[in-house]
Amino acid sequence: MEPGHISDHLFRHQYGKMVSTLTRIFGFEHHQIIEDAVQDTFLLALKKWRTAIPDHPEAWLMHAAKQRSIDLFRHNKALTKREEQFTHGSMSLAIDQLFLDHEVEDSQLRLIYAICHPALKAQDQLSLALKMMSGFSNKEIAKALMLKEETVKKRITRAKKFIVDQAIRLEIPLGEALLDRTQRVLEVIYLLFNEGFHSSGKTSLIREELCGEALRLCKMILKKEYLRNANVYCLFGLLCLHAARLEGKVDQDGQLIPLKEQDRRVWHKPLLQLGLDSLAKSAQYEDHSPFAFEAAIALEHTKAKSFEETDWKTILNIYQQSHKEYPNEMNVLSQAVIHIQLGSFAEAEKTLSTLNQAALGSNIYLFHAVKAELLMGRKKIDEARVSLETAISLCSSDAEIRHLRNKLESY
Amino acid sequence: MKKFMMLFVGEDYPELGLSPEQIQERMGKWFAWNTKMREQGIIATGEALTYKIKRVVGPDRVVSDGPFVEPKEVVGGFYVIQAESFEHVVEIAQDYPDYDLGNSVEIREVMVFE
């Protein structure tokens, strides 16, 4: 490494590595000491590296954090015995092994697999993963997930307490349990990505960071041969295809640009290619991924050179197949949108009439927005306006309301 | 050329709850500032200080431990640099990275005895 230069986000990424490794050594129950030690290490670096950055910043940080944890253990009388174990004899030699690169990665995987224990709430897992794996502060998490800092703190505390109380082991489960747990880990990664990708009102910096973290964690799983399967490759492919479009889908104010109006020239080609390769790889495995349908749809969108050239028939087909396997009312709504896109208004109406509106929950406003589209297609402008106004009255997102109002004005 | 001391006054970082990302960003700014001054060849010396304070007072040399002042008034580090004037140092001090934390730079001229 060129002296005097450290890579972007090194501290944040290193935080996850340091916390994972130290947690594996000292045990999850000492997470507070560990997090303090890691924090102290960064602050030490802040002062020490002002005049010169060490040749191997990562190794420096890791070593300093280990020393600092041992110091903290030493200060805590109840834990002195433990400290002796870590600094003397064969155990200390074994510990040194854990600082090798592949062991550090292994520790990170163990930690995320523990965090994704099925008994924990997904929302708590998300906050805890951002904290321990990705080195976000509570404040940063609150900003990224649009929550109160207090809520984030509560979720993290609750999740940590659960892991300690249940003595959840930091290990990757074997056999059947492995598949289930991997699925859970992937779901959390998927949630993390969606937080960055789908909700509006966030700065592009926050979007990029959340999506970047999701990609990074997914890649970490793919690096382990025994964890690879169609599911992981499908999710990674899906995330790449989505991430490639990230820059084109948000305007300068952080507002979403509808697919129709996106400039496809700014889509990131290398990521698209990586996505395609990953999806191709997934075909070599026998398992069937719940992410496969969504990936196939994303693939169709990226294939189209323009919005007008989108192969809606194929996409509709994928939605229908997906609905058979994973029934979901949002899917039905998407099918109606495509029928409208194709000009088959009768089909769209039929689809909308089969939809279970109650199951849409807070997304019910979308139902009315789609209905408005359909009525517009049929040139029933007055009725369309009424539907759109209903949609606006049921919508709680400011950005979405703005979007719907613009539409209303254009009618 | 005269000699000046820039004293950095303010709260210690641990009290501020900075995230790893913010720490790295701040460190980058300190590093850039240091490099800039070094390239100009104006640094005589400079150190960061720990926040532990002991004070020896009075004819009986009574030793006491801090804190003696408000946390935001503690000196956390210094540079001694060569510059033409106070105005020149003020200009150099523009790049001090921690103003946004409420910290400040105090400038003093080093006295010369002929």
C-alpha cells in the first residue's frame, strides 16, 4: 500500500472485521468491552496517524484493538483470569491464528450467521448487522433507516441481549439448518439493500452505502465455496442488476425517477455484467431460489434498450409464474400495471378485481393509483382524478404524495 | 520569520461519539493539513496530548488531579510553526479540522530573547 493513503470506508469496514474477530475470541457476552476497545483504537489512530500513516493500516488497527481489549479485560478484576488465558500459553498461540485473513472472514460470517438467528426479529437483525458488521453508529443507522436514534438503540440492545441470554453460538450451522440460516442471512441482506434502493428521500450517499454494504456481505458468502448455491448467486445477481441502475433512478434531491424516465445510458455496465454472470452461475446449481423470479424480472428490464422496448409479455409471464409459487398481492398489482402497459384494459380490470385489497396493508394507496392509471387509459378522466385523490389521501410517504400530485396535475 | 504556537482547545474525541466513518474522515483532514505544512517546511514541532492532567501547586508543591477546567477548555495538542505574522498563522489555521466540533485554535507568538 502506498504510504499516506488509506482506502475509502477502511475504518468502517475494518470495524466489522475487528469486532467479529474479537467477539470470536472473547465471546459475544463481552461485546461491550470489544466495541469500546475498537472505538478506542480508532481514536488512537486519529491522533497517531496525523503525521504518518502506517504501512499496513489494517494490521495496525487489528493488533491495537486486540491489545486494547486485553487491557480492558485486565482492568476488569472479574475478568482477569480470562485475560491470562488470552495472553499466555497455547491459547494465545491459537488466538494469533484468528488474525489471519481467511480466519477474519470466517469470523465475520460466524457473526452474521449468529445475528440472523431465526428467533430474532428481522428489523432488529438489520440494525444489529449495520452496527456490528458494517460499523455504522446508532445515529447513522437511524438516518439510514429513517428511525429515531432511540428506536435503533432499543433494537440493538434487545438483539444483543437475546444472543447473550440464549447463548447463541458464533458458528455457521451444518446440514439442513445451514440452508435455512443462509436463507435468513440473505433475507437480511436483501432488506438492507432495499432500504437503500427503494425508499425515497435519502441522500445518494446513504443509498450507496446501504446498497454497497449489502453487496459486500453477499460477496463474503460467495467467497466460501461450501456456502455457494443458486440462492446466493441469484440474490447477488439481483442486487448487482439493481445496483447498476442506482445512479439513474434518483434525481439530485434524492427523489425517485420512474423507470420510464430514467436515462439508461448512466446504468453501470460492469455491475450489469457481474449481475448477468452471477445469474448464469446460479443455473449450475440445483436448488431453486426465491429470488430467482425477481432477478429474472430485473434482467428483462436491463435487457431493454429503452422503456418502450421492454418485453412486457415475458415480464408478465414471470410475474404469473412467481405468483403461483409465492402468492403475493403486490405481485397481482404489478400484473395489472403490465396489462395497462400492454393496453389490455379488460385484463387489467379483471386482475384488479381478483386482488385482495386488505392484504396490501399500507400499500393500499398503490391500488388506487393503478386504478387511476387504468381509468386514464380508458379516457375516464374525472373518475381517474377521484381515484388518484383517494390514493393521495391514503399515502403516508411525502415523496410518493409529491409524485402522485404531479400526476394529478398532468391529468 | 517568527515562531508561533497553535494550541488546539476543545473536548477530547471519545466524548463526542464519532462513528468509524467520521473518525476516518477527520483523520484524513488532519493528515492533509500536516502534509501541507510539512511541504511548506514550516513545522518546528507538534504533538497530540493525552487528557490526563496533574497539577503541582503552591509552596508545598501540592499535587492534584484534574479536571481543572471545563472539558471544552482543555488543550489537546499543539504545533510550533514558522510564520511571518499572526495574520499568516490565522490563514494557516483555516485548515484545522475540528472547528465543527466546537473546538478552537489559540495562537501565541513565541518570545524571542536577543
